[in-house]
Amino acid sequence: MSDAFPQLETIPIPVATATEEVSASRFGWFRDMPILVKLSTGWLFLVVFGAIYAKLDESVFGGALPLQDPNLQTNNFNAETGEFGTGEPLEGPSASHWLGTDAIARDTFARLVHGAWVSLIVASVSATFGVVVGGLVGSLVGFVRGRFETVAMAVIDVILAFPALVLLLALVSIFEVRSLGLISFVIGVLSIPAYTRVARANSLAISNREFVLAAQAIGTRRRQILFREIIPNVLPTLLAYAMVAAAFVVVVEGTLSFLGLSVQLPQSTWGNMINQARRDLKVDISQVVWPSLALTLTVLALNQVGDYFQRRGAVRQSSL
């Protein structure tokens, strides 16, 4: 009888270890990313790395790292004699100047990398102000409601109705200081209302969820509900929105730089690089293309990554 039925071959089934399961859950979100979002993430990492590298080279290492001085006029500079040559200031890409030089013979690649620091700081400060202040106020307003919500949202609406660019121009003119700290602070404060509205909308929806109602039913303090239930569920959506809002902030800073109202020269920003290079469009258009391309790619990357995490946040909230 045993020979009448052929025996099936036993095939070993691979069992994932605990380490492999943790690794898969930790990095699965990256593998599921669309290719455009992966490329955008890579570009943002390059921008952040370049900005930090340039700042360390300037502030810590005193220019000892392999990156040229962004303000050095290298018009065929002869290191042996200490004199400038008679070559053309607008040089094309070469081994010594990867993206060429501008109209006064400064290295374009070095200025491009140093300009990334300004965009990084302004975007980071704006996101920090928005997430911390706007997120807290919006979550509190959406949870508490009542008169506090009416007064707070009236103030937010007034701030939103005021033209941000006009306020920036007024403050720069009044203080007569075009420092990175002042520009970042003003843009950060003006970013709070938008984050507040986003946080309030999510807080209103989360306040009616079963786990919040259950916490209220058992007598949990409202402060504990706010910090344990409301804010942790509002935060993912707020962080995703911060990526999209940072793209707008980068454009605003670039606009101010183009108008000559951002940080003072000779500190390079992508906006003032475009402004200075536009006078030489007929001679060398590449000096406008490089900062414009960096600005465009950064804004596009922030939008792509922000939209991706907003979609993930929407799926997460629908499952709550």
C-alpha cells in the first residue's frame, strides 16, 4: 500500500528571522516609493549634504576642505605671483571650475553649494515654527473649540489676509538689516497660520474618533488627551505638509534674493545668483541656468516627497 502512492518531496519553507522582519518593516516604505520620489529624496539629500559641507568649510575648517572660496575672484589667478591674469571672467566648465565662473570670476559651483545653505536654513526655520507653534495652536483649537477657537482663528485669518511679501519688505526697510536670521524669523512667523489651519482641520476630525471619545468617557484629563491622542495623530500629516510648504518658502526666499532684499552680498543665494547673471545672458546663459535649475529641482523634489507622505498619511488616518 505504501508503494501505491508516491511520496511527495518535502520542500523547506524559508522562515524570516526577527531581524529580517524588523528590517523589512523599517525600509519597506522606501522600496514602495515611486522612482520619481526616490530621485527627489536623493536630490534633497545632496542639497542638505552640500549646504552643511559648505558651512563647515567656511565656519569650522576655514576653507581647508576641497571647495573653492565662493567670493574669490579667480580670473586666471596665478598662485606663484599672487596676481590675476588677463583671461575672460566668464569661463566655461573645466576641471578647476566644474560649472564655470561668473562675471567677476567667482566659482559658480562653490557659490551654488553655499547658496543651498540659505535655502536650507530658511526652509528649516519656517517648518520648525509651523510644526511647533502652528501645530500646537491648531491642535488645541480643534480640540477645545468654543470661544477660544473663534478668537484664535480670527487672528489667524487676519494674518493670512495680510500680504506676506509686503510685510517682509516693510520689516527689511525698517530694520535696515538683511540678515539670514531676520529673514528666517519673519518667514517662520508668517508660516504659522497655514500650519495652524492644517492642524485644526485634522484635530477636528481626530477629536470625534472612538479612541478619543473612550478616553473622555473614562475621565482622562483633556491635557493628556491632547498630548497623547490628538497631537501624535496630527503630527504625521503636519510633517508631510511641511515638505510642500518648504518648497513655497524656498521660492519666497529666492524671490527676495532676486529683488535684493534677502541676505546681503557677497553671501551667495540662488536668487541673487540669478539676478547677477541675468545681465550676461547674451554672453553666457549657463550662469543663469545653474542656479535656476538648482532652485527648480529642489522645489520639485520637496513637492514630490511631500505629496508622497501626504498620501501615506491619508491612508493611515483612514485606517484609524
